[in-house]
Amino acid sequence: MIDHLIRFNSEAEAIADPVVGAYHDGESWRGEICIPGQRVWKPADDVDGVDDEGNPTRTPQFLPYWYITISAAEPVNELLGHPTCMVAWDRGAGVRIQSKLPKAELLQHAIAPTPAGSQYPFGGAS
């Protein structure tokens, strides 16, 4: 399965997009292939703290964008060519197909939630 992670400023912008908006039926995203509203961050930027009971906490500093992953059995050229397709991965093989970020920088990021069965080298997977 190929996962295409695409970035927008808002969900409304994604719905209005002529390519990505095709995966929205007017009421909701196609749940069988879309993971809308994903969060992306760099764990190294997490803020450590303490809660009211003295327990240690760690707060992620999410990037200020709205993300969606659209999955398909094969790479989708319209998604790969989208100007804000940040990364495309072969979920089963854990292989990066394309990325706007160099590999070393990409590996500094985490994403949640991740698709079931993913073998990403970021976001908590190996």
C-alpha cells in the first residue's frame, strides 16, 4: 500500500483542492483510504514539564498545518505530483518513494496516527 502524505493550511483548503478534494464526498473523507487531520512534529522539540500531581509530562510541538494521508495500492501520479505531497511511502516495504525533505530531516519527524501495517522509520515505527 502506498501512503501519500499531503499538507494543507486547513481542512477546508484540502476539500477545495481539485485533486485531494476528490477523496471527500461532501460530508466526509473516504475512510477506507484517507486518514485526515494527522499531526506531524519533531520529537526533539517536545517540551518536558510536570503536571499538577508532579508527574513528568512531554508535550509535542505540532507543526501548524493540516495533513491527510491518502492510501492506494499503487502510487497515484496526481498525488505524487501535488505541490504539497510531503512524502510518499510504500507502507509494507518501509521504502520512501519521494519526499520534499531530505531523508535525514524526514527521520527527525513523527506522525500520528500511522496507518495499520506501516513500517515507517519515523512516527514510532522501526
